[in-house]
Amino acid sequence: MKDIASWNEGDWIAAIAAIALFAVLAIGGVIASRRSEEFVGHPRGLFVLFYAEMWERFSYYGMRALLILYLTKFWLFNDGDAALVYGGYTSLVYITPVLGGYLADRWLGQRKAVLFGGVILALGHLFMAWEGMQGVTDPAVKQSDPAINIFWLALSLIIVGSGFLKANISVIVGQLYGMRDVRRDGAYTIFYMGINVGAALGTILVGYLGETIGWSWGFGLAGIGMVLGLVIFVTGKPALRGQGEPPVPLAKNKEAILYATGVAAVGVIWFLIQFVDVIQSLLIVSGLAMLAYTLYEAFKLPKEPRERMFAMLFLIALNPVFWGLFEQAGGSLSLFTDKYVDRGGVPTSLFQSINPIYIVIFAPLFAGFWQFLAKRGLEPSAPAKFGFALVQVGLGFLVFVWGAGTGDPAVMTSVVFVFLIYLLHTTGELCLSPVGLSAMTRLAPLHLGSFIMGAWFYMTAVGNFVAGRIGEATGGETGEMSKALTLEIYSKIGWITIGVAVVVLLVSPIVKRWMHLDTLGDSNPTNDLAGQREMGIEAQEAGMHPATRTD
């Protein structure tokens, strides 16, 4: 163990993160011990979900911080191929919520889906701790090691586990609030803080252990974090007020078939993650099928709910633009930071904690700011917020290119510009991601709740795959990152994204009208999905379509 006097910046950051982790655990204990049903004006169940998701994100983002470095430094992939594998992996993480959401909607219920997904995730993170050949420098020999199949299996388990957990835990958050409850956006922002507390601490601690002590140490800690998240979710079941249960009682044999479907999906993903071009074809075909199904469902609805579906499709379609740029953080931007940024001895993976730390700092400010504007009738609409998000993510790349100044690899970029690009991308994220989650659960018809949330994550998957392709391009023809080429690509995508943002802001009033927020009915203000269900029953008895009823 190092003497404290010899600690560098990375050691001190990791120590502070460890202390912060214990502080977060202590706060969680205080909330868990309270007998009241609410805490700081929100249902206690929100904080059960907050802590469960915090630990899941601890494990996921901790592993993500190491992945591109693990691919290039341990498995010896070239930079372009590693970025493409990274993009394929992260895209599949966001595709599988369509499967998990569909099974939860129809049969399994959100709570059991989250529990099953958490178990699969824990196994995947623990398999990541299994390392292959040590000391081999020939990439061909390294990648012929049978242990790489365990690595692919680990990624597959994490992908499928995320599919059952991600969309469904977000849906349970929405079920705790009424459709017109003014606390909804604030609740999702608080929930988003839980995601980013876990992401920040996981990135620092998992990344630090992985880069300084050994890869298996970092990945092993990620697995332990996922197990803790499972424990919190199981023990916090009473605080969920019965939300997330199966729509109808589920027979044991049918439940077993559903779980077997999830296990079979692991085998399919194990194949796909090794053949990234197949993922691209899958994204195109399944994306078109999903669009067709969504439109089919939309055109069966009356005018107002149909237009809400169109508004959701518009918002969902912007996901690939935003996330294709934002997700350079774990791919090309991480490699750029490793090669061309003056890091002052701080491990590369720790820089990925900047974004979630910013989220934790700014999320409550944004939540309060939206409520402040809402009370005065000045809050921007969801599509307008998306436009502002795109402006900021594009501007982030332009500022970074300006700060780097030159394509000469011998001239190191100041670390200040890494902080600036993450700052602009984070403020953009806060205008898009929690707002999008809230919009999906608010506008989606009852029978499509988890499917729509899955579609939201699906288009995030497309963005992640686009991010991988962008990262691959920064490797050029040789596969090794070029500083000059990377800055040229960053400049182009920055300007294009700002152009798209201008168009979004211009059409946002039309999309806002499609949302018809003023006529959303709610006969049960304590539960949005139950309110829709009761509204549907009453409307049927009155001989009208539930979507046409207003209270």
C-alpha cells in the first residue's frame, strides 16, 4: 500500500469517493428507518428506487469507464475496432429494454422484471473479473485465448440484465405519481441524481482499482455494487405501494418460460456482440418494425392520443442525434484523453466521473429552475428543451476543438477543455434525458407504457451505435487514433448538431400542441397508470373511448 505522503491526485480522488460512498450509505439508512410514507415531499418508494438504481449504475458505469481501455490495453484491439465494439455493446444495452419492457407490460410486471434483470446483471459483472492470458503482446494470440469467450459472455449477461431492469425501474417511478402531478419532473430529476451518484462513485472507485491494481479488482467491485442494489430493491418492496406487479396473476410455469426467454436472449447477444455489422442490420430492421407497430397502435386511437403518440415519436427520433455525440465520452473522447490530454497523473477512466458529478451538482438546480418557470407559465416545452440540449452538445465539441488548437500530437490539450466539454454535455443532458423519461410515462397509453419506454431506450441504442461508428472513424485507415482527424470530425459533428437544434426549436410549438397536456385525464392522482386504468373502465361504462375523457 502507498504511503499517504506519496499519493497523487488519482489516489486522493479515489479516497474522497470512498468516503462519499459511506456517506451516501448512511443517508440511505436514515431514509429506510423513517416510518412516514413520504420524505422531502416525495413517496419513500422513490428513494428505494433511487438507491437500487444508484448501485446498478455504480456497477454499469464503473465497468463502462474501464471497457475501452480494457479492450485496447488488455485484449489489444486497435482504437477503431475497440470503439466499434464499445458502440455495439452500449447499443445492445439500450435495445434489450424493448424485450424486457414488452414482457413486463404483458405478463411479468415491472418489479419481477427488475429483480430478474438485477440477478443477471450481477452475474455478468462478476464474470468480467475473470481475466485471460497475462503478459501476451501479440493481438492475434491474445484474442485466440478461450477466456475471451467468458468476456463476451459477461458482456451478454450485462446487456440482457440491463434490458429487464432499465426501462421497468423507470416505469415504477412514474407509477408513484399522478399524470398531472407537478412533482413528476422533479421526481425523475431526483431519480436521475441517483443514477449519477452511482455513476460518479462507480467510475472513480472501479476505474481506480482497475487501472492501478488490476482489471479484475475493478470489475469485481462493480459486481459487488450490483448485489447491493438487488438487496435494497428486495427489502424496499413495501415502500413501492404495490406498484409494478403483474397485470394479471401469473402461473409459475408461465413465469419460468419468461425467465427462460431471458436466458436464451443471452445466447443471441453473445453472438451479436462479436459481429457488430449484424447489429447494424438488426437496428435498421427492428427499428422499422417498431416504427410500424407504433404507428399501427397510434392510428387506432382518437385524435388527441394519436397526436401524443406522434409527439413521442418526434422526441424519440432525436435520441440518436444527442447520444451519438454524447457517448463519445466512453469511446473516442476517453482515448483522446488518454493519449493527448495533460492529465497530471490522474488515471484516464476517472475523467468519466466528471459528467455524473456535474449531474449531481446541477440536477437539483435544474429541477428547481423548471418548477420556478412552471409556476410563472414560462417553462419551455419538452421539444424546446430537446432543442436546447442539442445546441449544448454541439457547442461542447466546438469548444473542445477550439481549446485543443492544433492537431500536433506532441502538443497536449489542457485538461480544462475536458471539463468544459463535459459541462456543456451535462447541461444538455439535463435538458433531455430526465425530461424525456417523464414525457414517455406521461404521454404513453396505459397498454404501451413499458413498450414506449423501451422504444425510448431503443433509439438511445441507435445513438450509441452511431457513437461507435464515429469513434471508429477517428481511428482512420490504420485503426489508431489520429489527433488531427479526431478534431476534424468533432468540428463537423458539432456544427451539424447545432443546425439540427435550430430546426427542432422552430417546430417545437407544433409538437407541444400535439402533446395535449391540458386534456390529460386523471381519476387517481396518486397513481398515473391506475388512474388511466380506472378512467378506461369508467369511460367504457359511459360508452366513450378512455382517451376522449377529461376530468
